[in-house]
Amino acid sequence: MSSTLHDSASIQPDPEHLPNDGLTETMGQLSRDVASLKDTLALLASQAGGGAAKAFRNVGQTVASQVGSTASGVADAGTDLATSAKERAKTFASELEGMARQNPLATIAGTLLVGVLIGFMTGRRG
């Protein structure tokens, strides 16, 4: 191993082997700023820990109650939608039956066309 290698805990390169430019200085300053920010956040977290835990607990209870209310509303809306779809399907079937009674020849031709299309679609897969 080379004498220029550092232990694995150090991530900063050896300054005497780098060109002396603004980038090296900027990277060093950035590293110091990140370390300072980490210390500040740790202090803030330790001071606000108790209050934050209580606030998160309250938020969790509020969200749970709102989710319950929303789920109930969604279930009601789903029931209404299903009922509406059922009524529309009945109306559509009644209209098709009325058209078939008025023009039976067109109904037979339409049924034949649908059968041929289904045959083409399933025949090309196999």
C-alpha cells in the first residue's frame, strides 16, 4: 500500500497532491458546512423530539379519522355508481330489444358481423 493512502474514515484527498485551485477550497468549505448542518440538525431534533412525537401522534389520529370518513364516503359513492350502472344497462338492453323487434333483418346482419369479427380476432391468435 502507498504511503499517500489514508484510513477509510477520511474521505478528503491529500491536499499536497491536488492542484491548488478554488475547487479544492470550495470542496473543503462544503464539507465543513455539511458537518455544521449535521450538528445543527441533531441539536434541533433532540430539542424538538418530545413536542414532535406528540404532534405526530395527534396528526396520526386526525389522519386515521379522516381516512375512515373518506372510505365511508367512497363506499357510498361506489354503491350509487353501481346502482346507476345497473339502471343504464337495463335501459340499454331494453333499447336493443326494441330495435331488434322493429328491424329483425338488421339485427341478424349485425349479429353476423359481430360473430365474424370475433372469429377473426380469435383465429389470428392461434
